[in-house]
Amino acid sequence: MIEVSIFMMYAASYAVVLLIIEPLQISAFSGALVGSILFLPHGVRVVATWLFRERAILPLILSEFIISIIFWKTTAGAPTKLVSAIIGGSSAYIVLRMLEFAGMSLSFNSSTIKSLFNWRAVIFVAIVASFINSFGKVFVLRGYYEMNSDIGQILGFLVGDTLGAFVMLCLAMLYFRYRRGYTEVKSNR
């Protein structure tokens, strides 16, 4: 069930970007920006991976792969899109594992949700995962998209991924605060 929820959240966040954010961005900036300025699916990647660890990887890869098949307007074939999806779907998990290897645990539990340090660390995970995702996608997709500059493309992805992750983390914090308040009210009855 968790896997289906992750899949649906990624798809829904991509739909918001495609149908709302991207048209607004194009009209506001005349299409001058590279990538989405608010790429919410990266936030789904980070939050889902933080909460569910390795259980999040497969639904993230599958959702990105299916969305890329349906919506990406490119000559890249399915194998290239699959490699791109693997990079995106596993980037946050790779960063979490690297941090754990370095001795920093970001495991989710009821006490970590109350700690601001952990939220800062999750934002750090989002930024580093965005670097991995951006470099990987620029490398894999080079030649399939018109890219004026690899650095510009990476910076565009980095900004959109980071802002998207920040928004999704804020939404997750509001959700957890609501759930905590709802649970406390229900237990007091």
C-alpha cells in the first residue's frame, strides 16, 4: 500500500508541475529558465525515501519511468528513460546511505519529527540528491535535449529540485503537525 501511495504522490506532484507550475513559469519568464523552478517530484523522492527508505525506491523509479514514457517529448528511447528514472528514484537513498556510512542517522521516528536539526539534514539530503540527479540526468540525456550549457542545466535542476523539496517538506511538516494534534485531541476524549 505504501508503494502505491508513493507512486501516486509522485504522479500527482508531476501533474501539478506539468499543468500549473510550468505554464505559469513559461508565461512569467518567457521560457527563459531551464527546468522547472519548483519541481515537486524531487520533494516526493526525498520525503518518501526519508520515511520509507528502500521501500520507496521501486515506486519512485516506476513512476518516473512511466511518466517519462507518457510526457517527455524527446527522441530518447525507453532504456535511456529507465536509466534516468533509476538515477532520480535512487538519488535520495544514495545520499541517506552515504550519511549513515559517515555516522549520521536520519531514521524517521516520532522523536526525530520534533527535531529541527533533522529537517535541516533532510534539506541537505535534498540538495545533495539533486546534485546526483542533475549530473546523472545531464550525462544520460545529453544529446536528447537542447541544452545551452551543462552548468546552466544543472543549476536549473538544482534550484527546482531544492525548492520543490523545501515545499514538500513544509507540507509534510504541516501534515505531521495536523496528525499529532488530531491524535492528541482524539486521545483526550
